[in-house]
Amino acid sequence: MTPLAAVLLGCMAGATAVALPAVSSPRILQRTTETVRIEQLDESLLPTGDRRLIFIGDIHGCKDKLLELLDDAEYNQETDHIVAVGDIVNKGPDTLGVIDYLMSQNASSVRGNHEERIVPLAEAANITEAYDNPNSSPEAIAQALSPAQLSYLQSFPHILRIGTNLPTFRGETIVAHAGLVPGLALEAQVPDSVMNMRALDTQTLEVSNARAEAGSLENHWFVVWDEHQFWYSLTSWVRKLLGKDKAAPRATVIYGHDSRLGLQLGSYHRGLDTRCSAGGYLTALVVSDGGAKEAIVTVDCPNYEEQVAES
Ligand SMILES: [Mn+2]
């Protein structure tokens, strides 16, 4: 054996032990028995010719800023398609306005933890209190939703598969509100984890919605995710041989949910929650040129949460 081959084999053995542990199921955040809902974006919406995909971070009821952002991105409703990463509702000044606008554009979104809060409240339809401001609380929003607005929110899947042929993203392109557990088939992902995770245990792959401890970056879920995708790409022929490629596709995840960390642009992840409702900014990731090019567009936001609290 040549020294190089020995080194490569050594790496592969290490890769198998470190990066591809057997995953039964993530144990934290599993509060429901609901199965994960996965949808595939219609192929006709993929970026070809002038057609672009515009991914937008957590909007949280900030309709004015959404419109300003789309204006800055030169959004063309004839050719472009909007994909929100979830949490379009709550916190900001005009949740119903955001829902109406995204509906009018046939925009896609995945379900975030805030939709997960509103939808069951509205489905139960047993809120008796009268609210002056429909944006003042999740209960007030749930009560104010029209049947069409509710059914739009209900339609959001937990996971939206975008496609496998967007050259700017490595592997498949997938949207999930908080994140995905590596090494686990999409069908085996747990909805509560997909909508809430922030930290992930490197060894056990358990997830938590708590933020990774300060200074311990390795526990952010997306760092662990990236490590796994890297090894997937190095061991792809082995995985193919073992028939494992289908179980856990190599993928880039576009997500939101972690406003404290802000914009994250990594090898296999794009984190777009930039704290729009609380004095941060709102972010769009614009994919053009047949999926070969991506650009970030942002608009600054006032602190709506304070304004809503005062009103
Ligand atoms: Mn969230």
C-alpha cells in the first residue's frame, strides 16, 4: 500500500467513526407524534432564464419591510418566486398584512415555531376574549385569521425540497425553519426538531432549542451538519455502494430561527433570520442565473417589538 493510500484509508476509517454515527431518533423536542410533512417545489418555479428564487428570512409580521426588501431586490411577480423560511407571523405590526401579501404572490413557506403556535389556536376556535389590536398576541392573531388565511398557514410543510440542480448550493437544496439532523432521512426528521432546533450534540445528534453555549460553536446544529455533508461528499462512492445515498441526501439547508446569530453563510447552510422585528434587518437570498448565482439583499428594521408592546 502506498503511503498516500494508507493516509486516505485512515481518513475514511476516521470519517466513518466520527461523521456517520448510527442515528435512531433525536430524543429532545419530540412533543408530538405528528409525522413530518415534506413537499417538493414545483419544477416550473426553479430559476431558469429570467426566473429567480427569493428566499426570505423570518418576517414576523413586518409587512412594510417585506415590501421594501422586495422592491430593493427588484422583485418581479411575473418571473420570481418567493420562498419564506417560516415565522412570517407574530411579533411585528402587521401579521395579517404579511399573510395576505404572500398569499397574493402564491409564495411558498415552511412552517416555523410561530406558525405552529398560531395554527392550533385558530383551529381550536375557542378564544372568547375580544382584542383591539390583532397583532398584540398570538391569541389575537389566531382570532383575527380568516378561513383563507388559516388554510394558507396550514398548508406550509415542515420541509420544502427545492431541487438538486442549483449549482450555487452543494447537494440538494432544502428549506427548513430551524434545521435538520444529519444522517437521518428527511422522512425520519421530527417536526418539533425541524421547527425549533438550535444546538445539536455532536456525538448523540440530540437537538435542543437552547442556544449553543457561548464559545462552543461546534454545537450549533449547522456546524455539525456541515461536517457531516463534507464527509458525505468524500465517502459518496462508499455510500452509493451501501445504498445509503437515498437515506440522507447531501444537502444545503436554507433556514431561519436563530436571530441572535444573524446571517450565516456556510458551505452547506444559509441562515437568514436577522432579527427583523426587533431592530435588526430583514434578509433576502436571491438565486438567479439558472441557480448559479446568489446574492444577499437586506433592509434595516426599527424595533417593532417595542412599538407593539407600547401600543
Ligand atoms: Mn423561529
